[in-house]
Amino acid sequence: MLKLIDMILITNPDKSQWTELLERPVMNTENLFDTVRNIIDCVKSEGDRAVLNFEEKFDKVKLSSLIVTDEEQQEAEVLVGEELKAAIRLAKQNIEIFHAAQRFEGKKIETQPGITCWQKAVAIEKVGLYIPGGTAPLFSTVLMLAVPAKIAGCKEIVLCTPPGKDGKVHPAVLFAAKVAGVHRIFKAGGVQAIAAMAYGTKSVPKIFGPGNQYVTAAKQLVSLRDVAIDMPAGPSEVEVLADETANPVFVAADLLSQAEHGVDSQAMLITTSVKLQQAVKDEVERQLALLPRKEIAEKSLANSKLIVVRDMDEAIELTNIYAPEHLIIETGNYMSVAERIVNAGSVFLGSLTPESAGDYASGTNHTLPTNGYAKAYSGVSLDSFIRKITFQEIKPEGIRIIGAAIEEMAANEHLDAHKNAVTVRLEELKLKN
């Protein structure tokens, strides 16, 4: 068992050490591609039968059917307590409010007289959502994915999630799916679920949701040619950026809330205060002893670090290099610090804004880029479920204004047919005058 006295404490590291300090506990998913490809190929050729066999092999459950029935949905609604139902409905309402505000309103722009361009947002018609099973029922992720898909106008929302040993999906997951507007639910997990959504039904061209490294590898493989995915993903992570004003009890609680996700999660403290570093270490040890999932959190803490840097400039620079999935800023001037953050999935400001709020009920989305992908990717939003089509209309005045420029550019790229497509139109207009 890991002793918390062995937590990694680092003070004033040289910049030459930063890259090594910020390494994440991530397997190279390419090493899994051969195994994953075999499962995908099997599902492509054998369909439901292969998925059922893999469910028995990997999830240790023998199923007669993959689909969740209406009777199971009704049973789940009875099993979920009224307090949890109320909490799910509140979270759904806030997620809906936040994401509805992201609706795209295209504007027609006249770039030159007689040339009008615009965009139209169109919902992806069919989406497949993946909800992991593992050690906790992630009904909150159902809301985070299905609610914006529904707002976007997706006509078919399909959800895959692994069943328990009893062959049933957790009732809270089913209730959340009903509240959020999911159309069909299937009992399938892991690579076989990704393959089934991409190929088995041939009806789900987009896959959203987190998962383990096999799921990530599967999503990457199917995205190479056949479907679009949300983003690459790795183990979940949090960074707390704090100064001497931070409450060590809060900071420790935030680190542990991430550490209990899984043994490969990572929790980082970057602070300007040596005193806070030690106080947080002591407080983590105290709070950890009280956690039911302390064994998972303990192993995760082995991947975690408490780092003291020289000043806030260094703290911000190190944070932007790390590009955390979740960033909590607990500093006296957190708003001015936040303005300098350019790489993060979701940011939580001030001492009363825990990561848990965004995970569940504040309204923001918790499906976020991990493993440094926040430098290039956004989290799931309404835009994740729409496509934008561009339109343009050119009238005689417009083609006369830009025609010569198009001809000149096309000629210099040696694309004579491009030039000619303009030339014939200009000549036709001359004949009409």
C-alpha cells in the first residue's frame, strides 16, 4: 500500500525539468491497435453475435439481447430514488440552459457588392454515445452528451454502455438517458461497443464519450476512415493552481476528487507557497483515510505531484504547458490569472468552485480533452453535434469585381480550367451588355 509520506513534492524545479515533471501516466494506444483491430473486424463481419460473445468474454455477462427493453426502462425509474431523480433533473436543466445559449446564428455577409456568403448549422442526424461502466455508474456523462445532442436536433441518439453482472444497465444511467432524450440504449462496452456503433448497425456515424485506453484506441482506428469522433482521450486529470491565500482543505479535497476517478488519474498542485504545499500534503493524507475509494485514490496519487514554483508567472507558464483537462484557480486574484490561461479544458474560478460542480450540475460540459489535447481540442459542446455548411451567391456586379483576380490567381497556379470557369461567365456578361 502506498504511504502518503511518499507523495511527490517538488520545489523550484529548473525549466529543463518541466517536461519530465508534467509527464502523464498514459499507455501508448498504438500498442493496443492489433488487439483492438481484431475485435473491430470480428464485429464488422459477425455483427450482434460477435458483440454478445465479447460481452461474455470481457464483461463476464451472458446476454440474449443487446437492446434495453421498455420494461427495463420502467423498472429503472422505480428503482431510482426521488432525491437522485430531482438532482438529475436539476443538472439536466442547467446543462440545457448553458448549451442552448451556444446556438449558432449565421449571418449573411456581403464581402463585395453582389457577393453574399453565409453559413448554416445542420445537426448531425445520427450520433452514438459511449458511457463507460467500470467502478462507477457515470449517469452524469449521459446528460453531458445527450442533452446537447438533443438541443442540436440530432434525429437519432444511440447510447452504448456495459451491463452489470446481472445483465442490466444501472438504473440511474437509464433514468438519465430517458430525461435527456436518448432514443435507443444497447448493453455493450469497450471496443465491441465502439465497433457496433460504427459498423454493426451502419447507422451511427459519430461517437462521443470517454473510455479506457482500449476504447480510445478503437475510436482512433474507426476515425481513420469510417466515422468522426469527438476527441482523443486519456485518463482524467486536474490541476489546482494556488497561492498562499488558498484553503488547503479545499485544495486537498479537489485533488482527491480527481484521484478517486481511477488508478491512472492524475492530480497536480502548482503553487507559489511552500507552506501551502506541506499543508495540502498533510490534509490529503487526513482526508484520504476517510474515503471509501481510498485504494484507488492512493494509486492515483502515485502519479500526482505537489509543485512549488518561484512566482505566479512561472505557475501560469507551467500550467499552459501542462494544458490540464480541469484547472482550478484558487488564488487571491483568480480573475486576472484566468485571463492568462490559454490551454485548459474547463476552468474553475475561486475557492467555492470545485471541479465537482462542472462534473455534475453547474451546466458546463465535463467531456473534455485530456493528455494535453486541450492545446488543440475543445470539450464537447453544441458545436460537437452540428456541421456548418457554407453558402455563397454571386450576382453580375460581384463576378465583375472579383473575376479578374480569380483569373490571375488561377493562371499563376497553372489551373487553367479554374480560370476558364470565370472567363466564360465574364464573356457571357459582356455579350448581354
